Amino acid sequence: MLKSIQRFLTITILVLGLLYLGYEAFLYSYARELLPQSLTVAGLDLSGMSRPEAAEVLNEHYLTPLIVYYQDERTEVPMDEIGFQIDVEGMLDKAAAVKEGEDYWRGFLEFLLQRSIEPTTIELQAAYDQDALIQKLETIASFLDKPAKAPQLLAASTTFRAGEAGYVMNLQASLPSVETALLEPDNREAHLVIDEQAEPSFSIDSLRQNIVGQLDAFSGMGSVFVMDLETGEEMGINADVAMSGLSILKILIFMETYRVLDNPPDEYVTQLLEDTAVHSSNYGANLLLHVIAGENNTYKGADIITESAHRLGLVNTFMAVPYDATAVSTRPSTYTTPANSRPDLPTRPDSAMQTTAEEMGTLLSMIYYCAKGGGTLLAVYPDQITPDECQAIIDLMVRNEEGNLIRYGVPENVPVSHKHGWDFVTHGDAGIVLSPEADYVIVEYVTTPDSDWLPYEIGFPILREISRATYNYFNFDHPNLEDPEVRSQREAEIRAAATATAIAESAAADAAATAEVPATPEAAIEPTVAVTATPTP
């Protein structure tokens, strides 16, 4: 009986086992259409999924936007914007090929065990447009970068903007981590690398930007040269363009006068220097050319001026014809220079005498360094000019209180050793500013190449504001906040009052001398205007 029961149970178990195996074989026949067990595609577990299910999982994972963090700012990068494409069919074909090549009974065993004896891994097959990705990252950075800002002079020259530290995305350092996240199966997030930037120091480029901004509003052309006399740093805007020599070239006459003198100037030469420097006398300048020539020959003096300029390296500076003189057929009436040989020359420089802003600025720096006991002048003329003579030139031009262009851009108590000059189409000034925080050279011109007249009310304010911006660059902590036009009006009123007083005193003296005091008509007292010098070339 017991054996019968055992036989029955054995048969039953066998039958049930066969039924189970038959059922599993039935299920396996359907499972053969599914992907293998222990299948990893592109880092995702797709075991036993149907092909459509696997495709949906792959697309859902890899075609969702990439998350990019710029510091705490979260940004999504859509896959279509960077040309991201995933080869779903190609990867699933590889998975299907593994299934098709599988031994039936081994596959059935793996189906029963619900795991693969040998796991299958298929790498991600995807592509993207790296250029588009870079462009997307740069776009993100363009909105979120905060580059450091240097201290700046604002356009009006009266307001300053303090410098600021900043930060910017480092594209080169950020790109690898972003590309890794793009192909990552688990964590498709990337943090951009952000570089901190310290607050930049105040640079001369800030001054350049300010001056360029001012000149952009002018219909003509500006030429500016600035030199820091302590560091030698230079800044030029059209500084190598040929400009009319104007009365600014008289600086070279002062230098040559002292060079040819063996002793301090006598009373006669001193008066000529005073008339030429302080009152911009062309007559006095030509008489100084006689002193330079050693004879009454202004043309010879002009030749010496030109020769000396070239010896000093000022190759674009010359005087072919003296002031208010006419060209002579037996001698050159002009010179060809690198500056005036430009085919696109934007100015109409006087053919008789020319220079550039850079060369006049360089000459002024030579005089300044000579006064300090060094520099080019003493090297080229070691036995012909002295530091005391160079200092005398600086002191002479400090007394020039006409042509108030550079002067009106600096505070009243700041010495400016300068020589101004203008004609009908060009206004200019060149000088050394001895300011509290730095000594510097500034040479500035404005000219109108398309007209025969440049009004003073247009040219002068531009030059005064350029001067003020330059002063404020060198004296950033203590800027000049006074509007140059306000100072111009104030000094005009002072001069007018002084003139009226002088007229009244003269009238009183005449009255006392004749024992009668006639009334002075109010109309006879002409108001004094801010510009009193007669335009001279």
C-alpha cells in the first residue's frame, strides 16, 4: 500500500513537473520575442522587455533635457537644440542578435532562473553636435556671467563707477563634465566650472574708452596722446596722424632757443620768449628763429628746427616756412613724412609746418625728463642744453594763461605747462600737467576735414572735457568735478571786471591830468569773452 502511494506521488510529481515545464515552455515561446535577461543597453536595465518598451525607456531617458547648473541657477538643455540623437534601433538590433544566437535550452534555463548565465551589455550609441553644445553653453554664460569691472570714468567725467569683482564660466573646463553627463545613464546633470575674477585695477584703457566716447559725438576727427611721466605708459588715439604745426610747434622753438644759447637769455630774448609763450606771438616766434639761426634769417632758423626734430626722432615734425611767411621758390615749401604720406590721410594739415600728437607729446616728455636730469635731450645734446634750461622752458609755458583748453580741464591750482594753437579747421593744445597724484603729458587736437570752419563753441568744449577726463584718470581719488564751461565763464567775468577797472583807472588818471573828469560811456566798455587770442596757424 505504501509503495502504491509512493508510486502515485512520484507519478503525480512527474506529471505536475512536466505540466509546469510544459507551461513554462509555452511561456518561453512567447518570451523568445522579448529581450534577453540580464540585458543592459546604454547603461539601462532592459531585461525581458519588449522591443517597443525598451525603445520607450531609452528615448524617455536620453531625450529628456540635460540639466546644467551655473552656480545655483538651473537650466535645461533640450536635446534637439544640440543635435543629440540616440541610435535606439541599432542598439536593440544588437540585443536581438544576441537573443537569436542563443541556444534554445540555455535560453529556457535562463528563463526559468529569471537571470542570465552571462549578462549582456550593449554600449550607448549616440551622437551630438559639439559646436551646438558649445554655443548653448556660451548662451547660458552670456546671461549669467558677471565679468569683473574696472573702475571707470563715466562719459560726463564727473562721475566715477567703482570697480567690481566678478565671475565667468570656464568653457574649456566645463565642456568635459557636460559631455560626460550627456551620455550618463544615471545622473544626467552637470555643474559648470565658474572662475572668480578679482576687481581689475584702474587702467589707461578706461581713459581711452572715455575719450573715444566723447569723440564719437564729434563729426570731425580727434587726435590725442597721453603719457604717464612716472611709468612711461602711453595712450594714443589717431596720435600718428599728420596735424598742422600751429603755434604748438613753438615748443620746439623754445627748446632750440635754449639749446643755442651759451648763457641765460638776455632781456631781449627773455621778452621774445615771454611774448611767444604767453601771448602766442608769431612775430616773437620768428625773431626767436633769428636767435636760433644766429642771423636775421627765419628760413634758416626753420631749417634748424626741422633738422633738430629729425635728430630727436620726430620724423613727422617740420617747419618749412616760418610763421606768417610765404614760400620761397629756392627752398622747400613742405616735406614728405610717413604721417602725411598716408593715402587715406583724414586731415588737411598745413603744408608749411606739421607734426603729430605723439611727436609733440614725446618732445614734451623729453623736456620733462631733461629737467629731471635725464632722457633723450641730454643724450643727444649733452653739452648744449641743461636740466635748468629745460626747467626754464616748463616754467615759461606755465605762465601761458591763454588758449585755455587743457587748463580749464584741471583745477585752478594745478600748474599746466602748455602751448595752444588753432586755425580755422583745427584746434589743439599740448602740455605737461603737474597734478597732485601724477605728472603727465597730454596733447589733443580736433579738426574738421569736411568743412572750412570749426567753431570754437564746438571744438573747445571737447578739448576741455578730454583734459578733465585725463586729469581725473591720473587723480582718481580727487577728481576735478567742476564743469570747464563754468570755469570759463567765471574767469571771463573776472577778466571783464579787471578790464573795466583798468579802463576806469585810466580814465581817472587822464581826468586828473586834465583837471576834468568826463563820464565814460557804458558802451565803450566792451565785455571780455573767454577766448581772447587771435587764431594763428
